[in-house]
Amino acid sequence: MRVKSVGVLISFGIVVAACGGNGDGVAVGDDEAVLQITSEGGFAPVELALANGPRYTLLGDGRLIFQGFITMEYPGPLVPPFMVATLDSNQMNAVLAMVEDIGLPDIDDETDDEATDMVADATTEVVTFWDENGSHRLAVYALGIEESPSERNQAFLELVQTFDQFTAEAPAEPYVADQLRVVVGPGMVDPQFEDVRPWPLPDTDFSDWETLPNGWHCRVVDGPVPADLEGATQATTWEHPDGSSEPLLLLVRPLLPGEPECPA
């Protein structure tokens, strides 16, 4: 039995689905991702696309990880803050009901790009759900722009709005990740915010880093954030570890459950 998502935005805290208590129907461990929502694409600089993390990551025990508030002032902190709040059993069941309304358990990997003729620079919202049958992925371009969306897209939009509402109101605390994703690429010193620092990571020759296009590299390091990165900003550049004059740009953020170690 499913609980329809209509009205969930109002009753998110009190809806109880008939699929059981917190965790019933979720075939993953407490520390593993059940659901993840990301925003991908759009006309954005490559460094912004590489630095962005998932919008929401829901774990098996009801913890919801999301990016914390950052002011629009530039330059912002190098390492973006992530927060974590916990859904109770009723809220978890409401989310599982919306997952059913979207039809995620019956989807392998689908993309809806019907809105491409309406707008050219929108992002694609991607939701991935994990259950005993593996992963289920749905991508929708320009979610929410259609005047008459399909029932599936409307349910997806309601899920995003529900998480938006919950994270705006729920008590949250900083999320401390076990690992960090570090991406490095060509940098340029900003004369308005000149901040060039010695290379902060030991024994780096990039031979054991994953190679990305256009001169970028990626690897995962154990947390917490190294002390040498504290206080660095988006405008900070780093001396090349081989001693050359080429400055490098670092993108550092927590690696969240459900993510690949490096971007595709």
C-alpha cells in the first residue's frame, strides 16, 4: 500500500505508510545511501561542476546529508559545509511513499529531457534509489518548469520540495565525513584576491591520481580536513608540487555515501 504524495508537504511529519517503520523496505545498511538527489549540467564553469556535491543524501538510518548555507559573497570557503539532520520513522515512510509514487523501484536508468525545447541552460535533477534489486536512476531536465508535468515528475518535484522544507526547519549539525574528494586542475591567480600557498598534500606527483579531462586530476584522502586547508577560499591557488611556476586550483569537499570516488 502506498501513501500518495499529494499533501505530503503539509503532513510530512505525521504521514505513516503501511510499509512499516523506519528502515522497513530499505535494503541497505544504516550508513549506506538509500536515496540521493543531485543537480547536474547547466551552463556552469567546470570548476563549479566538479566542486558541487549531492543536493541530498538519505542514509538507511534516516540521516539526511545536505550542503549547509553559504553566502553569495566571493570568495567563499574552499571546503563547503555539509550538514546532517535525522528523519523520524513517519518522515522516512513518507519519503518511501514518494519513492513509490515516482515509480523508482521499477526504473533502471531513465532520462526525461522533454523540456529541452523550453529552456537551454537548466540543470538536470537526478534521483537515485537503492533497494534489494540495486540502483534505480531517474534524470529530469529542468524539473518543475513544465506547466503540466507528468505524475512522475510532479512526485519527484514534491520529494525535492519536501527535503527543502525539512532541512530549512529541522535541527542539524555539521556532517563529518570519513573521506574527502580532492580535485586539482589549472589555476589562475586572482589579482583582487591573491592568495598563493605552498602545496598542502604530501608526496604528490599525480601518478596515483585519477586523470580527468582538460588537465584535472582526482583522488580521495582520509578525513578530517587537513589543517593546511583551513582558512583557504575558492580564490586560493597552490604552488605546484614539482616546483614549477604553474599555479594549481584545489576543489575539496566531503565524499558522501553513494557517490563514486571521482566524477565521471
